[in-house]
Amino acid sequence: MQIFTFILILVMAVVASQPLTRLFRIIPLPIVQIALGAALAWPTAGFHPHIDPELFLLLFIAPLLFVDAWEAPKREYRKLLRPILSLAFGLVFFTTLFGGLALHWLVPSMPLPVAFALAAVLSPTDAVAVSAIVDKESVPKNLMHILEGESLLNDASGLVIFRFAAAAALTGSFSLWQISLAFLLAVAGGVAAGLLAVVVVSWALKLLAKFDRIAPEAQVLVVMFLPFAAFLAAEAVHASGVLAAVVAGLTVGRTRTANQLSVSAYMLAHSFWTMLAFLLNGTLFVLLGLQLPAIIRTVPPVLIGTHWLWQPLGIIGALTLCLILLRFVWISAAIALSRIVSRHLRLEQFHTTLRTRLAGSIAGVRGAVTLAGVLSFPVLALDGSPFPGRDVAIFLAAGVILLWLAIASLGLPPIVRGLAAGQGAAHATEMRRARITATEAAIARLEGVAHRGGTDGAATVDQAVAEGLIATYRRRLALLDDGRTPREEAVALQRAESALRHTALAAEREALRDLLRSGAIDDATFNALAHELVLHDVLAESKAGSH
């Protein structure tokens, strides 16, 4: 019962964070959710849950990364593959090396292998927090795509390096070539496990499709298992489960797996994953807040040699600024090298400014993956003594997460202001062209039906319906502003059509309620027809919002 109560309180905290964010407009959503979690844990009688890092990665990180990868813009990721891989792997190694050295210099009592492990687990970024801090429309599209792609992959690379560094700290042995080989095997195993999970799920969906009248809920349940199956399969062979979930998400939309879902199942799956991602993202920050009071109350003694407050705050501040500086140096060096290579190979060059590089550096906010990773440090060494530096690592990781969030909340909005000017028009043009192409294809197909010969009743009905649909598609084509209708007139016509459609749908709902109250129809009939109206309403809203 206590676990159930705890889950309900977590959900209520996520819901409550939404109106609180609207009330305190200047405070980003992640900080509000962290504050709610801290408020739930701070009193003596509050909640103090123990987080199992492996279970946390399975239940929270794997499905979240799967959803993000499924909905990721694959075309843009291919276009920006070089900078994404540079940040997701190159920057992780760079941060582990130099961040670890800086940590050992700031806290000499921390063993160097532990410092490297902490620097590795401080490498994963949290693009969700950035999206909550600033409006995605105000961030340049390429920068946002790079940050999101980096966040998908560096969770895996950072955690894999952390695992090997922690093992080296535990055993006292280190072999560069063995760790490099193990890293490659963990990455390859994660990719293979993700692809295998997609193949198995695709086969299961194909098997279900052979049976008539399969409930769409059954298909959604099969897809729901995909990220968890990929994660567990990878972890079973000591590979990266996080990377397996990402690979599964990236490939499921590009294979026939998604196409094997019925229309109803696809809509259910989309709604399910959207709601789950919203809940899990909010729960992550609330859980982060739940851990903070206990961490902050127990400042490790090695950090308060000269002052109980200013020394630990100074170390956290210096470490955070060092990580931001390392990120800025790597981005600047990678851009300079990319320009040289692009010039010689005649590849497309990415034009950036100092503000863009600064925004990309500050936007590398750390989040729940870092906390989950650092909490997985061993409690005891092999000889039974306390693991060296564990409490210091947890305290510093929590401090960096909070301080970086605060820096990004204050500094990122003014830096990105005006950087994305004009990108909305390009996206709208692309959508309009795609709609025109799709509409013209529909008209051509229907014209073939309308002009098809035949004198029987069925052919006559098909021709009449096709002609009516062609007229509808031609009216839609005119509204898409392909040069024949002024843009302002098209928008006005679309809004008028949407308003009239809402009026008609409202009248249908009222008529159905009257029929239900009078007993002319039963609840099952009412619910089925009301669901159809909801679908029509959703389509109307989506069309109105895209114009």
C-alpha cells in the first residue's frame, strides 16, 4: 500500500507542477518539479525512497529514450551526423579525461580512477530539460537537433565508460586496450540487441495480423515491450541496454514494424507513448528532488576543510564551470576541424556564431541519468571498507545538476533570443509543399477511379463518390497556397472552415446526448459515436494548428 500511495503522490506532483509553472512564469518546469520533490522529502516524515540504478534505467530511461528516438527527425540526424557523433562520443572521452583530472585537482583526496568515473557519469546531457527551459522554437533547429541526438547517444557512451572506470577503481587494475575492446563490444552488443528486439516485435505483430479481429490494444502491448526487451537483451550479454533502447527507437519507425499496426493501434500507441513520456519526464525530476535533501544535509567532511558552506559551493561552482568550458573548447575545436575537412572534401559546412557555440555549451544540462549513474557507485570496496570517494561523488554530481540547471535557466534564454529568426517560415513551406504533393497524388488516384468505365451499380457509386472527393481535395489544394490563392485568404478560409466544423461537431454531440437522455440509444452506441466525433475534432484541431 505504501508503494501505491507513493506512486499516486508522484503523479499528483507531476500534475501540480504544470499550474505552478504557469503561476511562477520565470521558473522553468524542471526546477519546479525538483522543488516539489525536495518538499516531499525534506521533513522527517517525508518520503525517502531508495533508487535501484539498474531498475531506474530500465523503467525510466529506456522507454524515454525509445520514445525520443522513435519521434526523432531521422533526416536531420543523418545530415548532422558528424557533430552529433562528435559530441556523443568524442566529447564524452574528452570530458572523462580532462574533467577527471580537474576533479582530482579540486578534491585531492578523491582517487584518480573515481574522479574519471565521476567525470564519465557527468557527461550525459538532458535535452528534455533544455526544451523545458527555453521554447524549442527560439533555438535554431540544427542546434536543437544536435542537442537531442547527442542526448540520445551520450547516455549510453557515458554510462559504459563510467562502468569500466568504476570497475577499475574497485579492482585497482587498468588496461587501456582491454577497456577499449570492452567498450566496442558493449556498443556493438547494444546495437545488435536493439535490432534483434525490433525483428522479434515485427515478427510478433506479423503473427497477430494473421488472425482476424485482433484487438488494437494487443498490438500496442507488443510494441510497449520493445524498449524493455531491447534493454534486457543487451544487459544479459553485458552490453549497453540504454543504447539498445535507442537503436530500437531509431529503427522501429524506419522498418515495417510500425506499418504493421492498424490505424486504431497506431493512434493508441502514439497516445500511450506521449502520455508515458510526459509522466516519466516529470517523475524523473521529482525523484531527483526527493534525493537532494538527504544528499545536501550530509556534506562530506573532505569538502568542508576551511568553511562548511563556501568551500563545497566553490568546488561545485568550479567543477560546473570547468565542464562548461570543456564543452565550449570541444565544440569550437570540432567546428574548426570540420570546416577544414569540409573544405578539402567539398562537403556542406555548418555556419555557427560565437552565440551559437556558447548556447550549445550552456545547453549541456545534466539530469537524472547522471544521478542514477553516480548512485550506482559500489558501497563497499573488495576488502569490505567503504568505497573511496562515493559520498563526495554523489554530493558533487547533485550540486552540478542543480547549478547547471540554474545557469541554463538564467543564461540560455537571452543567449538564444533571435538566433532562430526565420526558421519557422522554412518549416511551414516544407509542410505546405508536402501537403500539395500528397493532395495531388490523391486527386490523380481518384480521377482514375472516376474515369474508369463500367455501367453496373457499384461502378456508378464509386464514380459519384470519387467525384465528390476530388472536389474536396481540389478545395484543399487551393487552400494550400500554391500560387493561386493569396496566403492571407487561405488562412482566413481555413479558420472559417475550422470554426464551422467545430459548430457542426458541437451540434452532433448535443443531438447524441439528447438521444441518450431520451433512451433512443444506449450507452454503448453513444460512446462509439462520441469517440468518432472526438477523432474528427482532433483532426480539425491539427489542421487548424498547422496553418
